Amino acid sequence: MEVLFSDAFVSSLNKHISIKKAIQNKVDMIVRNPIGLGEPLKGTFRGYYSCPVKKNFLVIYLYCKICRKKGDSTIVLCDDCIKCADETLRFVELGPHDKAYGK
């Protein structure tokens, strides 16, 4: 499995250093079971998944295999979609609920 982290995710990680260990544990769990752990999003976030790290703190990610299978790749429109293998996880955002969805 290829795992990619967006600049926004890394920047957010650096801001929330106090829960870095919890975030790392959640990322590891998502890598092992991306579909079973995350919740598929709807509407303007169709194609993405979210998974709570703590009560109101989320990881937002894409799993390329499922994105393509459901046809969501025509909505998400990643710049390098054709270069990524199906077994690619993209961690795109991290933060409190309102801020994670606001970006």
C-alpha cells in the first residue's frame, strides 16, 4: 500500500503535536483497514472518508481503489490520479471537525 500525505495534513500534524501519537496510531489503523475504519462521506465530500482520532478531531482521506470503483474519481479529480496505483491511501486533511470540513 502506498501512503501519501498532503501538505495540509502535514501542516496540521505539526500544529497538533500534543496528539501526534494518537494521530499516528489512527493512521496506522486506517492503513491496515481503510474501508472498515472510515466513514464514507457524502455530498461535496463524496469519495472521501473520515475517521475520528479523538471526540471531535478527524482524519480525512481517500482510498484510490474505492474512489475509482464507485466512480468518485470524476468528482474528486486528483491532479495525479492516473499516476497512483489502486492501493494508494491519500491523507488529505486533519483537524477539528469544523476546520477539517471547511478546507
